[in-house]
Amino acid sequence: MLFQLSLDVDAHIASTPGSRETAVGGVTRGRLGPGDTVTWRAWHLGVRWRMTSRVETEGWDEPRTFTDRQVRGPFRAFAHVHTFVPTTAGTLMIDEVTLASPLLAALSERVVLVPYLRWLLRRRADLLVEAAERPRPPLSTG
């Protein structure tokens, strides 16, 4: 369930309320799949961002892992590996981000950007877990 939610554009938007994220290009609703792109527009750290990401076909292993990578945007490089590990208590979600920013010196990147991304990803993960655990209405048979 968390694997699918992590690929859902609408769930992504709902899980990032403070940044006013919207999908403005590529797949803008529903679930992303291997090879799909989405262009996001958002406000982060007081700056308007626009980034196009592609869900990589290499490394796609549903329901265990997938990677999205920036193909156009503010970073010199940005890759986000999503890993889902079943446990006896549910599913462990692991986010691993590799980035390089042309706008910030290495120190600013470590002091400002990396802690902000950690906070953002933790908040997003918490909201996705809430959505996955939310009771769903029964299906209608009539």
C-alpha cells in the first residue's frame, strides 16, 4: 500500500501541504509508473521551485523499491530511492536522497538544505502512513 501511495501524484500533493506543491506537467493525476515523468511546482525555503522527475525503469522492483531522478530542475543532480521493507509491525519506509546543488555552497547545503529535506521527507512519510492506515469505506455491491 505504501509503495503505491508513494507513486500517487494526488497523495504526494496531499502529503506536502505547506509547500503548495502542484503537478503541472507529465503525469498530473493518479499513479506514476516506470518511465513516467511529473513536473512539480512548489515553494520551499521561501523560493519557488520547479522540478521534473522521472521514475526510473532501472531498479524498479514493485513493491520493494523504485527511484525517481530529476531530469530538469534546480539541482545539478537529485535522486530519491524509495525502499519498502515488510516487518512484523507493518512496512518500514526508507528514503535515500542523493543531491548536488549548484545554488548553494557545500556548507549551506549541509546546514540548510539537507536538514530541511530530512524534515520534509519525514513529514511526508508520516502523512502517507496515516493515509495508508485510514479506514476505507466498504465497496458497494449494488
